[in-house]
Amino acid sequence: MQWLFGDNQIEWCLRLVLATICGGIIGYERRSKMKAAGVRTHILVTMGSALIMIVSKYAFFDIAQKNGMSLDPSRISAQVVSGIGFIGAGAILTKHKIIDGLTTATGLWVAAGIGLALGSGMYTIAIAATACVLLTQVVISRIDSHKIRGKTGINIFISYRGKMTEIEDLQERLKKREYPDVNFNTLYYEEDHFKLRLHIAIYSRQELNRLFDYLAQDPKMIYMEVE
């Protein structure tokens, strides 16, 4: 049974278990925020990175010793940094000029780094990094939530197809949607379309997304951008 339990195999398995725990902790926080990448994704990224690091660092030493070869143990693990970019890109969404998922993608990148650290046996730094990620996500989220409790004024630039009389109709529709304090400024006007700047007070990003979804349903809407 030497092939199964000998030569540090148990320690390597423990590294995978620890990577699974660290990834699960980070993923649980993301899932609690209803993000696309949750517990399973973060576990697989962290544990997979640890596995790749273990293979990269230890798998080929027997061949090197027999043939007198010199190996670079970082070559395989270095590809994790490149490969995680494809996974991170899948977590980022751009909707109406609003970027969502950037924090989740960055968290996956850090989770890969934690997995590499655990795979190489750097337990303390990996656990410290996990704690820092969790602290950052929770504390900053609490601060942002506290700030959102008051209204925030934003500018929305829209390009609209129609005559200037459409502005009053748009304003009335927004009032019915409980946005009574919208200020309209005309930036550009032609016979069949015009551009406006809407200054509006909102409470949260979710409210902003709902407003954009509502405006996007208008067939006369050409373009929208938030400042």
C-alpha cells in the first residue's frame, strides 16, 4: 500500500481538503449575496488550483532523478493564472453600461491563488488570505449597504426616438413608477430623436437595474448610459 499512502500522499490529500474548506468559506459568502459563482464554483477553483500545484511541484521528480533532468515546478501551475481568466470572464456581465460580477471574478482569481498556495504547502499565508478575502467582502458590503440607506443622485443619459412632446409622456410614466423627482435636461434635439440627461435619486443598485429594465422596454429608446 506504499503507492497509496506513502511519500507524503496523505499530506497532499490534506492540502486538497484544506483548499476545499477555504474555497467553501469564500463561496458561501458569495452565495449569500446571490452571486453566480457560489460555493461549488469556489471550491472547484481552489481545490483544482491546489491539485495542479501539487502535480506541478511533485509529480515529475522521479523522472528527473532517473534521467538527471532539471525541472521548473512552476510551469504547469503558472497556467492557472491564465486559465482562471476564462472562468472570471464568465462571471462578469455588462448590462446597460453597468458592470456586474467584477468582484466575483476577482474573488475567483484570488481563490485560485489560495489554492496554489495550499498546494505548495504555504498553509499560513493561504489561511490568512482567506480571512482577508472574507473580511473584505463582508465589511465593505456592510459599509456600502449603510451608505445606500440614503438616496443617491445619479445622471442617466438617454437617446430617444420621437418628438419633444414625448418628454412629458416619459416624465409622467416615471412619476407613476414612483420617481417623482426626475429632472430632465435636453442635450440634443432633431426632428425625429433627441438626447436627454435625467437626474434621479435612487436607493440601491437593484433599484437602478429595475429602472433600466423598465426604460429598455420602451421601443423608442435608442441608447442609455449611467454616470
